[in-house]
Amino acid sequence: MAVDRPYILFLATVFLAIVVAACSGGDGGSKEATVVNPRLLQTPSGERVFAGTLVNPGASTIGIAEIEVGLYDDQGGRIETMRIQVQDVTPGDSVEFNQTIDSDRPIQQAQVQGVLIP
């Protein structure tokens, strides 16, 4: 059975794409981070604050990370999204963070959507 040239080129392209995706990130260190103990707080003065701890389990320092937080009403409907910046988290270390929620909307719940590291 003969295999035509376009089919071979297609397979080669797919294989190359898989190899490039597997090797991306080339600095040898993982750019992973997690948020532990995320919580929505209310201060005695009525301000709402989102707080947590960013953990760097990787082998390289995280210069800057943005934590994306979804804000929800009491029915679970997303109201808006906020981003919190955390800087200089050394390998194996963690940094506590908190940020006031600047919104008059009826936010009852908050959830980390992801951690963005450039």
C-alpha cells in the first residue's frame, strides 16, 4: 500500500507540534504556582477582602504572578473578575496576599480561576 506525500507531511507536522509543545518553557524550571487557603473576608468596617497564600513549588523564582479571582453573587452567578499581583516568590517559598474588593455589587463568593505567570 502506497502512502501519499501530503499524508506523510501531515503526520510529520503533527509530530513536530507535539515535540514543540512538550519542550516549551525552555528555562528548565517549572513556572507553576498554587493558591492555598483562599478566602473572602469582611473587615469590621464592612470592606470585603480576598486573601490567600501563593506557593511556588518550582525551581525558579516567580518575579511576578497575577492571581485571577472570579467574584460571584449568592446564586453563584459571576459578577466580575479581579486580578491580584504577587511579586518575588522564591523557589519552595510562599507569600501571603490580600486585596480589597473595589466593588459595590453584591459579592457573596470568590474563587481562584488561575495563576498567570509571564
